[in-house]
Amino acid sequence: MNLSASQFRDGGLVDSIQRALDDADLEARYLEVELTEGAVMTDPEQSVTILEQLSAMGVLVSVDDFGTVIPA
């Protein structure tokens, strides 16, 4: 599942993903979320926290667009 930068920064993302997994009766290991490098690097400290929470749930995370210029 692709996440936009605004979705990734949404304070309720982890809870939303957990609810969706529960509603679908799906194990987290079957879900992979994909983000852009820009989404992650906008606020690296917050991103680490979110990525750690997703990882602890068992959700797979991939980051795409390495080397893309991040607008100032």
C-alpha cells in the first residue's frame, strides 16, 4: 500500500493501520506500506518513531525514490 507524505505524518496512522488489519482479519506481516524518501526525511525523528511502531506490529515497510531532491 502506498502512503502519501501527508498520510504518513497523520498522527493516527498507526492506529488506523491496526484497525484496518483487525477489520480485515489480516496479519500485519501480509501488509507492506511504501513511502517516499521525502516523506520520511521531512521529520526524521517522528518518522523513526512511526517506522518503529509499524515494525513492532509486523508491518513491512519499504522506502522508494532514494536520491530524489527534497524541495526546500
